[in-house]
Amino acid sequence: MIFEKIHIGKGEENAFFSLNKLNRHGLITGATGTGKTITLKVLAEQLSKRGIPIFLADVKGDLASLAEIGEENEKISQRLITTGTEDYTPQAFPVTLWDVFGEEGIPIRANISDLGPLLFSRLIELNEVQEGLLNIAFDLADKNGLLLIDIKDLRAILNFMQDNAEELRRDYGNITAASIGAITRRLLVLEKQGVEHFFGDPVMDLHDLFQERDGKGVINILSAVHLLQNPKLYSTFLLWLLSKLYDTLPEVDDLSQPKLVFFFDEAHLLFTDAPKPLLDKLELTVRLIRSKGVGVFFITQNPTDVPDSILNQLGNKVQHALRAFTPKEQKNVKLAAETFRPREGVNVAEAITSLSVGEALVSTLDDSGAPTPVDRVMIAPPESKIGTLDPMKRETLISDNVFYDKYYETIDPKSAYEILTEQNQAKEKERLAVQEERLREKEKKEKNLKFNRSSIGRLQNNVLGSIGREVGKQLIRGILGTLRK
């Protein structure tokens, strides 16, 4: 069976990616300024033309220009000849712009409950003890039907834990105010960074990534120039999205082409200082998500940035130039060369350090699934604009998008904060009612006591008055009697 392929350039022979092998994932590497962005654009364009939707992060601001028509010039014309490109047509591609902060694209949000304690712990850099308390918070929320949508919800459940620490100790062990205070302070830092915009409703419907427009797959572009200033949030968000795709999509048989291709740029940020449970989760997701029809490409400077357990799953490789000035860099070049199937006459390690801008070593998977021998390839030019997107065009793309009205306004549903606040208010109301009832009882008793004392006093006065009058009469009678005698 012959499967459709996409052309990306030419070396000793034309270089193609087989569409039915893209769910075997891939890797694009190379030093800064060697051509990774152009390779990414060419791949995105070719996939879009086959009706395949894409998700990628725009970390430098030069990918959103996929939405604008390219312009053929002398340099591009020469590149077309060199790369054997025959069907080049300057054109724009359908794009949806997304932004965690809602500034450079349509707002994209998640719930804290969806992130889970493992990812959220990494996001706010908790230690083992603090992570344990966060797990308790998530467990309490689940058992009591309390949604953790935003930061104020999580803060509310932490306050609940602190107020009920003695009672909770029987089930969860020691809950210290110091650890809860440390987590609360980390949440404050998160808010100061503007991250609270990411947590809320409506949560992104992942099916909105699978769009087609005029026969082309929509290229979903996450504006990440601002986001990359918070590397933990950037990598956590992309891992959450990847995990969510795996959890949401149904199993599929072998497809002639992927349902979605996911490009994970600056991938080293995901693996740096990542705890083993997180790496295990990512390895499992990458291995199994292919059965959901999703292909994943990691983009980073060096293959050594990616753990071997994941690197071994990446069948399609594009290696741009690497520097080799220091002993460490030379070692990295050697390791990068070892990831390719050799080709007679090609010294891979030497080639990696001598590639020109736009040139790459490429190895893909053939129809049988075996890696092809490495080839030194000149990458074809993109058909869209090279450079940054016009600001006015960006505004139009955002406001005219079909998802603008769906996601623009934040919704604050009834969740943990509101429910616990209501419970606290009810308890406070009940406490005040009891206190007021006790006060009334006390006042009543005091009034009764005062009344009783007053009645006894009047009785005493009356009795004493009567006794006095009787005694007086007796005295007068006695005196008068004496006088008569």
C-alpha cells in the first residue's frame, strides 16, 4: 500500500514524511538561528494542506505569520530550485490564535481540578511535605463534591483544612499551619504573575482544536512570548493539554494520517528538574497517545535534552546545526549523531557542525516503519509570510474567530470557594443565633431574679411594716394603760 507523503526538502533525494507514520512522533533539534522555525512552518503548512489540524506554541512571535500570504523573492526562488519544490504557491493558512493571558489570542483556560496535584505541585514548586498536603486538599475536594476551578477555590479548601486540622488528623495525619501557609504564599506569587487568568471557566473544549476551514486543517497557535517568561507554567500547560488529549480522545485503528499533530517547542523546559512521577507520566502519555491518532513533535536545541525513554519513541528526526566548541558541546554532537541510522559516505558528527542555515540532517520512517538512512537536506521555503504577524491582522483574527464569544468572558460558577463560604456563613449565623438565644435566656433569668428580689423586698417591707404597726399599737396601749393606773 502506498501512503501519502509530504515533501519538506531535498538532499541526495527528496525528503518526505509519511503521513501514516507521523503518530510515531518526531524531533526537531538545532542551535538557535539554524532554521528550526522554518522547518516547523513548512511542516505545519504541509499538514494543513492535507486537512490535518495542528497545535503549536509561538515562543518567539514568528509563527503567527502563518496567517499571512508569503512573498516569493529571488532567495526563495533559488531555494525552490535547490529543494525540488514543484507545488509552491504563496498563501495564508487558517489560524486560530490562543493565549493563556487572553492578550494576544482567545483566552484558553483550565480548572485546577483538571490539572491535578502532580502538575500543580510542579507549577508552584512544592516540596514533598507540601505536595502531600496538596494531595489532601484535592482528595477532600473530590470527596465533598467541591470543584477547584480557580485559585480562590484552592485557598478556601486550604483554609478549611487549617480550621479543621484536629478533626482531619485522624484520616490524613498531621496538618501543619506552617506548610499550609507556605502553599498559600506560593499561590500569592502565582497571582502576582498574572497566572490566575489561566484558571477558570469556560474550560477549553479540546474538540475545538480539531477544525478544518476551506479544506485545510486549522493551525492552532498558542501565543507564548509572554508565557515563556514563566517556564513552569509554559511546560505545565502543554503537558496538561497533551494529557487531556490522551484522556479525552477515543482509541482509533491505524490511520492513513493523524487526527492532530502537536508541536512541543522549548521541550527542554518540560524535562528540567522534572520529578520522576512526572517523567513517568509523560513517557506513558507519549507512548500511548499514538493510539488516539495524535502525533507529537518535540522541538529543542539538542537531542540530549530529551530523556532516552522518550527519545527512543521519536521516529522522525530533523537535526539542524549544533556548535562544538567546548568538550561538552562536542560530546553532545557525538550523542546526537548516534541517534541517526548512518548513510554511506555521510559523516554525521562532522555534518552536524557544518550545516548551513536552513539545512538539516533528516531521517524519517519508511512504509514498513523502519528509519531511513540519514540524509543531508535543504529544507523547502514556507508559503506563508516569513516574519511576525501584522498587529491589525492579529486583532482581526481574534475578534472574527468563531470561538471569540465562547471563551472571551470568564464565568465564575459555584465551586469550592462559594460552597465553603456559604457553609461558614451558615455556621456563623447559627453561632450568632445560639449566642443571641443564650443572651436572651441570661437576660430573662436576670430579670426574673430582679423581679423576685423586688417582690421579696416588698413583702419584707409589708411584713415589717405590719409588725411595726402592731408593735407600735402594743407599746401605745401599754403606755396608756400605765398612765391610767
